[in-house]
Amino acid sequence: MIGLGETKEEIQKTLRELKLAKVDIITIGQYLQPREDLADVDRYYTPEEFAEFKSYAYDLGFKHVESGPLVRSSYHAEDALH
């Protein structure tokens, strides 16, 4: 989940590190504050930025990428396995 204060460079670095760790499937979603007493959203990423992260992840060699504001870890999970 992104939107808690990380930079685009940090997101890209994390994706590179995950690929080096042999991760093949990744989901990237927007952090949405579930309650007032939990961490605030620092930044809302645009759909275009999520598309850029998706493209970057595929360029790194990930086999399946879901990236968007409402994506969660189980988002289209079955599709990723087929």
C-alpha cells in the first residue's frame, strides 16, 4: 500500500528489491485511512501514476501486477495464478 509518505523513488527501489528476492506477483494499492485514530493519508496517487508503477514492475520482470487505488492483496488473486 502506498500513500503514507514514501517517494516514487522509494517505491521503485522496493519493487527492485522485491524482484531481486524472486517475487513474481505484486499488488500496489492506495492506503485509505480506515479510522480517524490511524495514520493519515499523506498523498493520493493518480491512476496514471499507478499505471506507471505497473509498467515499471512489468519492465523489472514481474509476472503479474495489479496496481490501482482500490487494489488489495487478494485483488484478482485467482487470475494471477492462471
